[in-house]
Amino acid sequence: MAIELYNDGKHVCLMFNDLVDDVGGSAVQANQFLIVSDGEGALIDPAGNMTYNALVMAMSKYFPFKNLKYIFGSHQDPDIVASLNKWLSATECTLYVSALWERFVPHFCTMNRTEGRIIGIPDAGQAIPMRDTIIVAVPAHFLHAEGNFQFYDTKAKILFSGDMGASLVHHDEILKPITTKAEFLAHLPRMEGFHKRYMVSNKVCRYWANMVRTMKVDKLVPQHGRYFQGEAIGLFLSWIEGLHCGVDLFTQDHYKVPN
Ligand SMILES: [Fe+2]
Ligand SMILES: [Fe+2]
């Protein structure tokens, strides 16, 4: 069942949280997002081939999938856009992804399918108009991919944060947001290990947190696990800007030839 993140009757943001790990548990849980803005549809991070059929079925209750206009890809990982070939075959959609990956993601695709349909977002980001909103691709480079964007819906005030804020939980735990300090503290062990290994450094976490503080964010919604709203958003920003991660934690010991 879809989780409704925003709905004013004209503009709707939906989250699908249970399409992946029902497959058998070997793949990480992932959230996919559908924005329907005054009859125009976009997917954010639609995931891979094992999710494609389930997502087509699930989204069709809300939007005729063949009319899909955009796919927004936060980065190039398989749990983000490995299904790209199927989407490009079944619809007329355009993919927005970092310019760094513009000529790499066609390797997911059949020859000639991608011609003129992949738009590389420049490092500084860009605004992409939809009918009743503007989607802003905001820079989140090295969090975790080298060219990495998050997508901010200016109408719904939702920041779709990709792998930033991700947690490893069962999909049943995702139905409600994390809002209070007590919930946030209880949730920390579910995301600490992920961020320490997948985020590249404390420096870029701090730059990102500074940027997000300049934005009006009602919901911070990652691509894995639970999402944040209210007090928990500020708590997450404070936590991540103090976190040492990625290359901060690596030493020569991590670069030794195995026995
Ligand atoms: Fe990723
Ligand atoms: Fe991911």
C-alpha cells in the first residue's frame, strides 16, 4: 500500500515502501516515489528490475504509468535506476541524473533507447518545472555517489534525500515518520553503520547540512527505511554534521593485501 506523503487534491506525493523485500529478503528494502502534479507524473528512484512489475501495478492505481513524464535518479546505483531500460521501453519518459552518470547509465539499456532521453544535471543542480510544482535537484555530491542529487518538491516541501538518512529496517516499520527526540535516538542504531561506511566524509556531510538548513523542509524522506519530520529533521542534521564517516575512518590498515 502506498504511503501518502502529501495530497492537496491537485498535487500528490506517494511512497511505495514494500515492493522490494517481499521478493525474498536477499535485496535491501528500498522506497520508490511517485509525484502526480495536476495530471503530470514523475518517479524518483524507481529501483531495479525486481521492483519494476510491482511498481507498475502499484502506481497504476494513482497514475497511468504509460504517461510517465520524468524519472529523477539521485545517482547511478542498481537500487536506483537498474530498471531504466524497462521504463524507457514502456513509456516516453525522460531521465534526469547527474551529468557524471549521463553516459554511464545507458549501459543499463538497450541500444538506441536512450537517445535524447537522458538529461545530465550539472554539478550546481537545477530546477525542473512540473505543472503544479517545481522540483529542484539539489547537490548532495559524495553522499554517497560522486555525482549525487536529492530532489526537493517546492510545493510539498519534501526533500527526497536518496541514501542520506537511510536506515535498514523492515518495511512494516516505515508506516509512521520519526518525529520526536526519543524516536530519533531509538532509531540511531539503524542508520549509524550505514552512514559511517556509505557516506564519504564529515566535510561533505557538514556542507550538506548547512545547505538543508537554508531550505524549508517539512519531510526528509530517504530511499531506504523510515522518514523524518518535525523536530527529528533538525536532530538528523545535527547528528550527521558531527559524524565521522567514510574516508575519515580509513587508515593504512584498510589497504593491506589479504593473506
Ligand atoms: Fe546508493
Ligand atoms: Fe540506495
